[in-house]
Amino acid sequence: MIQPISITAISSISALGFTRSDIWNNYLSKSHFFSELDDNLVAQLTAGARQEIDKLRHSNNKYKQLDDSVLFGMFCARTAVKEANWTSEDNFGINIGSSRGATGLFEKYFESFLDKNKAETLSSPTTTLGNISSWIAHDLQSNGPEISHSITCSTALHAMLNGIAWLNSNMCDKFLVGGSEAPLTPFTIAQMKALKIYSRLSNNGHLEHSREVSESLDYARPDSLKFSPCQALNLNKTENTMILGEAAVVACLEQGKKDNAIAVIEGYGYGTELLEHNASLSTDAECFQKSMRMALGAIKPEEIDIIVTHTPGTIKGDLAEFNAIQTIFCNEIPALTTNKLKVGHSLGASGLLSIEMAILMLNHQKFIDIPYLEQPLPTKISKIMVNAVGFGGNAVSIVLSK
């Protein structure tokens, strides 16, 4: 029998902001939060959020040498732990992962190496994945285990699975889990563009090279979101429209149902599938079918009111997940939503950003609709499923209740 796990705090920093009120208000708005960086569409931190990171960077001489991915995670960890009233005396572990890790520093150090044919002294320790959790543990003065990993785009939800496992094993009383990603660097964006999955849509609603947007990408509904260049969950799109965003999200987990819980984890599942292609799922996303079925457990499919999908804005990826949902839920498909049409894909942090979105909907009892998806809206919000998957078909599904 699955024991409930309480989420007693969650903190994020992204293009939506870093305060709970700003984040919620931005979810309610009819705007997306994309901007241009070196002729590429991206979702950057807000000016206020960037100021907070710069303030953190200059608060300690040691922190000046750290990558944004570490500082993003550190900022969120401080906020979450404070909200949950944890102290350094608490026996809590840390698992903060990242898909790409210290992309900014790595590219800077490698450029220097090519120029000087000599590596900088700190090029190795400051660019490993492990330095994210290690520096957060140092900052919080924690005493528990420190773990970092990369399971690409399902990294943050795998961190959550890992935290749950540690709690259920009674090896820790509390666990800090999350993901942090600072991928807005030339080489990282170039990698996504090489896969031909990056959005070619501009903020003006036209494709690059002045090619007109197809009718399936244009909306006439008066209540629709202002034209978004990321078409996540638009199952009629004819272009891949994924856009990278920078973000970090950290959550505090505790065993059992706590009085200060902001949400309860009632189900969790995972699934993998054989590789057909390095970057794609099977047509029916068998890994998602496995993870959703496992997460449901004894929960009836009709009890799920909403699914926050992974849907990165690619044609094949979005449709494969939808096909998997149809297989599991048949004619009782819950209301579907995603935050990627607003803030793009934050890779390793994206799963927990979806968890935060789900928690906000649970606590405000309001569904964040997708303007171009015709579907019945939930009349109540009791249980929400959140999906994430990474390259190689590593899927995770989490079921939350209020």
C-alpha cells in the first residue's frame, strides 16, 4: 500500500517570477513569457528574479564562481526550507538534479581551453552535476545525503521518486527534492535546433524567413492566450515549437499527512521503453502508459480531474503522450493543461514546475485552461496527475490531492 507523502513547501524561479502571487497571476494572464536572446526565442527569468540571483551571487565570495544552475537551486532551496520551517538540525536529504548542469560555466571554460590550451583550476568541480546539491547542502548546513542526477527532462520528478523512496525506507525524516536548469546558452540551444524541434515561430506570429503561419496555428477565439510561439498541447500543429526556458523548483517532502501540507502525494509511477530513436517516444508512449497505470494504483481513472502534461511542443511528443492518455483513460479523459505554452521547456526542472502549477490549481480551485483545446472543464479539483518524460523514454507520473 502506498503511504501518503506531504509536500510542505515548494519554491520556484522562472519567467513567471519567484513569488507565489506573481506566479499565480501570470498563470491567469492571457500572455506568454517568451523573449528573444541572440535571435532565439527563450523564456528568461524576470528582471526581479535575476536581481535576486545576482544578489545571492555577490553575498559570498565563494558563490561568485558558481553556475546559474547552482544559484537558481540555492535560491529556491532557501525559500522552500524557510516556508516548511526546517532547520539545519533536521535530518533531511537533498536531491536536486539537472538535465544539462552548469552549461554556462562549461561553455565559458571550454572556450578558454580552446584559446589557451589549458583548463581553468575550477573547471571540473564547478561544472559537475553533483555540485548543485553539494552547494545547496553547504548553504543550508544540512546533515543528510546529497544527491544529484540527470534523467534529462524527467529529472525533477525522478528526484521526487528518490525522495519518496528514502522517506519510505525511514533512512531520512524529510527530503528536499527538485531540479534546476540554466540552458539558455549558445551550444545548448544549438543542440535543440539540431534536433529540428525548436520553435521557428516569432512573437509576431510568423515563421522565420517570413513564411506564414499555417491556419492550424492561428487562433480566432476572443478568450485565447495572446499568440504563443510554443504550441504545447496543440495537436493540430504542423511545426515543432519547443522553446527552452530557465528555471529551478525545489519542494519539501515529509512522510504522512502533515497539518501544514500544501498537497499530498497519493500515487507515483515510472516507466521506460525500448529506444526507437534517441530523442523520441513510441507512437503510443508506452512509458507513459506504464507510469500512469502505476501511479493510479487503486485510484479510479475517473477520480483524476486534471492532467498536467509533459507535452514539450513537438508534433510527435505531444501526440504520443495524448495517445497514452487516451489508452489509460479511454472515454473519461481528464481536463488537460500545460505551462509550456507560457514558459517553454525548462528540461530537468520542468516536472516540478508542473507540480507547482498543479498545487496552485488545487489550492485556488481554478483550472488553467488551454485556449485551443476543446474539452470539458473540471467542476471540482480533487486529484491532479502530473507527467514528465526524458530522452530515452524515462517517464514519471505523480498523483496529487489537496
